[in-house]
Amino acid sequence: MKQHILAITFLCSGAVLLNGCVAGQGGGDYARGQARQEQSVRTGVVESVREVRLEGTRSGIGTVAGGVAGGIGGAQIAHGWLGALGALAGAVGGGLLGQVAEEGVTGGKGVEITVRLDNGSLVAITQAADEEFRPGERVRILSGNGVSRVTH
């Protein structure tokens, strides 16, 4: 029975971690609240593209899920006060691993795209690397409510 509880806890914590990946940061990803909102459109030419790493989320979900799973796993090692120590060590270790896992799963490759706008000014926008951009290409920049994205 205890093994089943442990397995379910690990599966649930994995599902919670993966749920953090739903919202993307690419040029084609929109938050639900951005639908049907007007955006300004500017056009220009790509000056340069640089690969970057997008930091993962640190919502605390990974820490909590890892802590719960680690605590249950650690409690299985022994009974009495040794079991309590095992649960404590498992919870701390699981929490740290859960935080690292959440950040790793939700982070990813990104690009910094520098665009010379048609009016001559330069802008740089960082987004997930879901489209390929090359210097010299004409692109659009869509902006609204503090969010900008580069698209073809």
C-alpha cells in the first residue's frame, strides 16, 4: 500500500511540474487574456539574432511536490524517530530536487532578435526559439499591454 502511495505521489508531482509548461514564450504563444485585444504592428528588418537561455519558472510548485514526494519516500525507510528523520531529510532533499526540476522543465532555448524598424530605430525582443529568424529578413513586431513579439 505504501508503495502505491509513493508511486501516485511521484506521478502527481510530475504532472504538476509539467503543467507549468503550458504557457509558452514564443512568437506564436498567446495568454488567454491576450485574445481579442488590439495590438500595434511595426515592421522592420532583422539586424541580428542571438541565442539565449530562458530561465525556468520558480513558482514553488516543484518545491512543494518534491518535498511531499521526498517526505513520503523518506518516511518509508524506518519507523519511529528514524522514520521521522527520514521523512524530514526526504522532504528537504525532495524539495530542492523539485525546485531544480521545475526550473529545468519550464526553461528553454530563446532568441534575442534585434530589428531595425522602418523609422530607423532599433529594438531588441527576446522570445522562445519557436521560429527561425535571419539577418536581412523582413519581420513584424506585434505589441500590446507590455508584451511584444517578432513574427514573419
